[in-house]
Amino acid sequence: MKLDLAKSDRHYYDATREPELRTFDAYGYLTVTGFGAPGGERYTEAVQTLYRTAYGAKKIAKADGEDFVVPKLEGQWWVNSDEPPLSVPREQWQWKLMIRMPEVVTAEMVSGATFERLTEGEAIQVMHIGPYATEPETLARMEAFMTAEGLLMNGRHHEIYLSDPRKVPGANTRTILRHPVRRA
């Protein structure tokens, strides 16, 4: 039987439409870091590299009797500027694309991407439904929640892409948005 993290770890892969505070432990990820617009050439190459690496690790794990479903694409996003992130041209956005790996995957099984263990700790998480262009509305709700709860950003903006934008119309696209936080 294949391990499917999206089904076995609902805490990580499920979110409500309203922001809520959750705590996340350390998880292993395949990662590729770069910069540029989402969907641009660098971004597309990084996604292809990640999936190629993930399926390579899956093949090794399956041969050892530990098969799994390759999890969803994720990304951390930031800018190297004091400007509000959404005012910075997309070509200057920084990103770390990621695919979470089950515990059976080790760094020795990975070729083509970096294997990292990342811990976010406390974070605000919310489900965004709709096109990526409407994410600022959901981000504003997250900011309001942070202010009301006396929280500050404590890491990079994180997205988990539950829908494949090539197959799901923009209005139905589901993306988990997450902000690591700390008490003010």
C-alpha cells in the first residue's frame, strides 16, 4: 500500500477558509532555490527538476518496499527589498520550490535537488480558493488575524499547491497559504 501524505497528514494538507494558528514540526523536503516570475523559464526548470528527483526517490523507496505518492508542489516566496513584496516586479521574486518527502526518503536517495529538513513551528494557515491573482485578498485576512492575535512574521511566506493549474480552472484552484509567526 502506498503512503499518501495528503491523506495521512491532514493537519499539514488541510486548511479552513479562515486563518487559524497551527504548529508544524520538522519535515524533509526536496528543494530548489531560485528567482524570477512564477511560470518563467527558471521556475519551470526548477519544477521539472523537483519532480524528476521526487520520482527518482520514489523508485528507490518502492524497490525497498516503501512506496509513496509523490506529494504536492510547495513554495516559499520572498523579496530582497524593503518594499512591500507585491510591489516588487515578479522577475525579482525569490523562491524555494519544495516537495515534502516521507520519512523513508533520505539525502542519500536524492540526486538533482537538495534534501533539507525545515521547521516552521507556529504558523497561520488558510485555504485560498481562486486564481493566484486574488491571493492578496486572502493575505490581507491573514495580516488582520496576525494583528488581532499580536503575531509577527517569523519566516518566509509558504504556499502548498493542492490543485494543478493546468487541469483546474482558476476559480476552483485551491492553495494553502502559510505564514510562520512569533509573538510580538
